[in-house]
Amino acid sequence: MEFPSKLHVAKTLGALVNLLPETDRTKSQILLLAGAVTPYRNDTDREMPFRQESNFYYLTGCAIPASYLLVHYQAGTSLEKTPTIDLFIPKAEPADIMWSVPPPDLASATSTYAQATNVNHTSEVGTSLSNLLTAYPDALIHTLPLQSSLFPEIKAEYLTTAASATDEYLLAALARARITKTPYEITQIRRANEISSRAHEVVMRMLGSAVKGLITAGPGAGVTRPLLPGEWLIEKEEEAEAVFVASCRREGAVHQAYLPIVAASTRASTLHYCCNDKEFAWGPVKTHDHPESLVHTNGRASDGKKEFIPQVLLIDAGCEWNCYASDITRTMPIGNGGRFTTEARHVYDLVLEMQKASMEILKPGLHWDAVQLLCHRVLVKRFQELGIFLSPSSPGSGSWNSEEAIIASGVGSAFFPHGVGHSLGLDVHDVPSASRPAVNDTLGKGVELGNDAFYVYLRLRLPLESGMVVTVEPGVYFSPHLLAGVRNSKHINHEVLKRYEHVGGVRIEDVVLITEDGCENLTTVGKETSWVEGVCSGER
């Protein structure tokens, strides 16, 4: 599928013109963007992984380092329908050919980037810009923020030529264009989520195979020769991460969309836990264990003397496909034969209900704040049923423990502190300046808030639109740091709460496309309690 540069440029220019003062809308508009350059480790010549700057990629589909883009548009002329899109790529130098993969020649690049009007070498950027300004002296030149380290630097010589350059409008226009996705983008996001879904399932199935004793080491494994992939066990967070990333990489996904979060046991209560460096929690030696046992399973250590303490493993991870992100979280049982403890199952079922209730109401026009509040309502209602929150009928209680009173108190934010989801696209937390604008006139218009604490960390606070791609990721956590603030709450049965704190945290996250009349889930890995337990126990 050809990258739709023309469509993306048109969306961006449409948004840009709407942002301009009326007097400037008929002038020529020139977009000048620099692509990212290959990064190097501090004070060395060692390359670090290259990833194209998202806005540059959105307009070009070009992943060549150190490239440039010039777009020329003018309302009321032929350029209104067919603006020029001039792409500039570096010329291959002898050192490039010797040390690394060189940029393509112009003929190859012209074929690859077929929607560009012209493809030239970056040595021509200055000349092309000067020629445009000679022909259109009143043109406005738009750049990304010039004094920000967040965007690639434009060469000073080009900025000297472009004396009328402004960075006031382009970023906002790009964000507005990017917040709804084109068919091409949806295809890429769908593929990224399919690959990541399989990677999550690979981890689960390896855990289940270990429970069944199906992962065994052959002669000399780990002694006279290394373990082979079929002999690997997952007993540490980093091992689960390695399997996930390897599964994505073998399907052609070069980058992860973000640092994977692989948190076992109570570490699952840390929202962005990226250390991934701890073993799963082991229990004491059991009386039935025997030193000569070599059983190596999800329920027992390789020496046969220890068993996993029943715990959860939360994996929040997703790859990129052609720079487009995925973002999936699955929480799975470790130990206990690959099944949740009673308390962990209660929490898992609750979070799954939060997510299902959210997806049922998603449609264009619905304000995201309403989804956030719905999740808190489900949490309060189910916590009351579990006895974690008191209810009016609890001994010594009263109306101050009604569902509405607990919602109004905001105490639920100690257990569900983050937003229920965010925009996703070229970045995993996509276009934050547009998805949660600093000036937001959509708030407080017929949407009941409940408590301001519910919305502090939302990354999306807008009505939904057809073509948006969002995550739906409710969670429930028992973080010592967050619970410290509610230890004296009159709404909590603290003895019951203690029984659940060992769970740590549960999050379930899918990527969802907003359609004209509802939504489509782009995530394909299972999440039903029975399915997760069936796979992780090796029974399915």
C-alpha cells in the first residue's frame, strides 16, 4: 500500500489555514521540516537506533535519516488542490557505503516516495527554498518549534534564507490532522497490534507449557552447551520481555513503541515499571520436594525445591509497524497451576468489566470524560460487593458510604489513578497537544465529572470522532504509595483491603478504532478470565 503523503499533507494544510489570521490565508504557505538524524551514544561514534521524527514521517513516509521536506501551497491557485511536495535525501558518500547501509539513489527514492513531486539531494534544499521565496516573496514559512530540543534542528543557513519563518502554527496543525487516522494508518496500526497480540500469547503459552512440564532441557543443556529457545523457561521479568520482543522482531517489527513494562507480583502496582529485572516471587521449600527432582515448570524452580508464590505478571508492551504503534496490556497468573488466586480473580474480573462497559458506550460524540467516570462507577460498585468499600448497609455505616458519596469523595483514584486511555498513532501517546489541549472548551458541557481527582492524569479529554484510535486500559492497583493517602478513609474496610494488597495490580488494555457508529477492537489476543487461565495453565 502506497504511503498517502498527498492526503496527509492536505489534512495538515487544511488545519493550518484554519489556524491562520484571515489576512494571511491567501498568501503562499511553505512548510519546512527536517527529518531526524542518526543519534550517537554520548561522546562516541556508536550509532543508536534510528527512528524518524513522527511529524516528518506523517507527511513523507520517509525513514531516511537527515532528510528534508518542502511543501508549497496557495489557496485560490492550482497549488490549493495539488501542493508541491519536495523531498530531499542525503547523497550516499563512500564512508556511508563502507560503514553502513547508504541512502538510496534518486531513482530508487523517486519510485519509493511516488507521491512526492520531486526528490533531490539535501544539497539542493537551500537553492529550492531561495527559488520559492524569489517567486513568492510574501510566502509564510512554517516550521516546527525552533527553540525546542524535541524536534530536529533546521540548518541555520535555511533559517537565514527564510526570514519570514514562524513556528506558531505548524505543530498545532499537524496534531489536529493526526488525531484522526487515514485508512493507510489504520492498516499499519492493525498490523502492529496483530503482531503484538501474538507476542503476548507466546509468553502466555510458554508459561502454560512449563506448567505442563512440556519445556524440557536436552542432554548438556546449560552445562556443555547453551540452552536453546525451545528449552527456555520464563522465571524472570526480563525473560518474559525477551520472549515478547523476540516474537515481534521475528515478524519484522524493528522497534517497540515504548519500553516494555513487565512487572511481576506487587511490582504490578507501579504504572510505568520498566526495570524488568526481578525474578518472579518464589516460595519456601515444600516438604514434598526432592533434591533429585529436575522438573522445571511454571510451578516449580529448576532445582525442584521451590514453587512460585501465586502472583500476577502484568505485561504492557507493543511494537511499531512502519512507525505506527500498538499498546496492549495483559495480566496473567503465575504459580497456582497457572490460575489466579481468589482475590486476583476478583480484581481481574472487575477490571475486565470496567473495560467491557467502556467499549459498549464508545461512539463519535461521546466525551472521553464520560468513559473515565463510568470506570470509576464500576470500580466503586464492585468494591462494595467485595467488601473493600463499605456500603450503607455495612455495620455502623450509613448514607455517607453510598455509591454517590464514595464517587464524590474521589477515594477511588487511589486504586485507579490514571486515565482510561489515550490517543494512539505514530506515537503511543499520540499528539498530546491536541488530545488534551491547554485551552479546552469541551469540558463541563453536560458531562458529570464525579471528582476532579479522576481526571488529573488523562491524556485524552475530548469528544470522540470517527477515525480516532484510542486505547481502553482500565486498571486496579494496590500501590503502597497511593494507599498511604487513604489509610484512614471512612469508606474503606481496611481488614478486607489487606487481603487484596498482595495482588499488586491488574490492567487490561486494547487498541480500539472509533467507527461511524461505535468502535472496532484492533487487539486480537484473548482476555476472558477462562481463556487466560486456560492458556497459562497449559489446559488450552
